[in-house]
Amino acid sequence: MKTITLNVSDAVYQDFAQEAKRTKRPAAELIRQAMEVFHEERLSRRGSLRDRRPFAAGAPVQPITRDDDILGEMLSGA
């Protein structure tokens, strides 16, 4: 584990200190846990799109018509 020095606003630290007192845990432990959550949610997810699960965006707004399909134009090089 790496020891670091961290500057935070008084208000943020006060919130952590109050939560630490309420939960009878050290504020440093809560801050460490918050950093782990940030790492999981924001930093660890960077990777290949192939590793991610597809996102369901819902149903189409309107049906696709024959005129909407441009795949043939794309493949023919037109």
C-alpha cells in the first residue's frame, strides 16, 4: 500500500470525519474506500469495447423503410 498526502477542502474532510465518527471507522479508511469506488467506476472500465456488455437503447422511434437503408450504397462504393 502506498502512503500519500492529500489536500481536501475543510467541508469535504468534515463530512468524512463526521461519517467516520458515526460509523466508528477512521476517516482515512473511508477516503481509501471512496478512492477504490472511483477507481472501479471510472478508471478500471477503460479498455476495449469488446470487453463491455452491449447497452440496450430501447426500441426504434419509427420503423426503418427501404429508403432509409444505405447499406447497399455503402457496400457498392457509390
